[in-house]
Amino acid sequence: MPIQIGGMVPLTTIDYPDHLSCVLFCQGCAWRCHYCHNPELIAPVGSTPVAWDEVLAFLHKRQGLLQAVVFSGGEATLQPGLPDAMQQIRELGFKVGLHTAGIKPTALAKVLPLCDWIGFDVKAARGQVDGITQIIGSDAANWHSLQLLLASGVAYECRTTVHWNLLQPDDLHLLARQLQEQGVQRFVVQQARDGHTLTPNLGPQTQPAGLPELWHELGSMFEHFMLRS
Ligand code: SF4
């Protein structure tokens, strides 16, 4: 089954660490995160599809120029065609990156051996994920997938998007402690953008007090911690 691509960024330096990469935005997602800033990618069929043959033709011309191809979303692992697509990318000589929230742990397990690096989206502390995604059961899926990722040995970064109207510093602190208990070593916090979000009227965000102290503490909990704006 061909993979559904809803958009492509031909060259980026920020989506796969230390590599020049191309990002493929896979169409479709089963969750409904309030702050989602790619709501046009949630539907299973998008308005601006990019044919897989077109993607392959582009990548053939970029061999030796690009180093990695990142499957992003939407949620790439929901696509049955993802393993084949990743295999084709590997055969072209590119490294394979994946941005995922681990919506379907069995599907993530299938592609872990094909990935060189994963940006894993941890939505919130255990028990709080469903409130972000608006989907019952997403908590268990998100955290089970994280365990699969950590057990796989694939290079990764865990990242959490914070919208201050949805999470408070105590929630983030609890999440950091839970990640630490799981053995996570690389954690990035990124602040949600106001404006183009799935749930309208979510912002503007009011920054809580005590953030410098929180960042300092989180920095001491992980081998690598970063605040990304
Ligand atoms: S932010 Fe949430 S709703 Fe949007 S693509 Fe990611 S998992 Fe799906």
C-alpha cells in the first residue's frame, strides 16, 4: 500500500540532529491534541497530496547531498505502507528518522529496526495524556511506545510540547520525574505556538511564575536537556 504524504520540506537542518534532511509529512492522525499546529494533516486524506513516486524521484536527485529522510506527521506509524517506504529510503542510502507519538505501539515496534533516530513525542505525565490528546486510551499507548523505544536502543530524543493553558509547571515536573524513572537521558521541552491550533481560542498563553527554576531543575535531571522555542 503506498504511503500517504501530505507535504514535504526538501531541506532542513533541525529535524534530524546534525544531518541535512528532507521531511515527509505523513497524512492522518488518530489523536486530537488541542495544540496541534498541523490540523490539516489529521484527516486521512489531505488536500495537497504528494505522490510517493514524486518523493522517490526527488530523493534520487538528492543522493550525496541529503543525509537523512524524516517521516513526520500527522502520525506516520498509522500508515501500513511505512515499513516499505522506510526500506526504500534506506536502499537509496539515506538515514531514516521518525517523528512519532507512538499512537499504535505494535506499528511502532514494526518500524523500530528500520529507524536510525526517533523524535518521540511524550504528551504528558502518565494519567494526563488523554486530556491533551482528547482520546481515551492514548495514555497507555504513548507510554508503552516510549518503553518500546527505550528498549530498542535506537537513538532518540524525547520531547514534550507545553501549552501553559493545558499543563502547569507541577505537571511538567511530574512528567520529568517519570521520564527519569524510565531511564530517559535526552529530554526537550518545546513551547506550543499560539495561533494556528486544532482547538481554537486556546491561547494566548500566560507564562507561569518560577520557570527559570524549573528549567534549571529539569536540566539537572537529564544527561541532555533543552528548551526549544
Ligand atoms: S500533535 Fe497530536 S493531533 Fe497533531 S499530529 Fe501530533 S499526535 Fe496528531
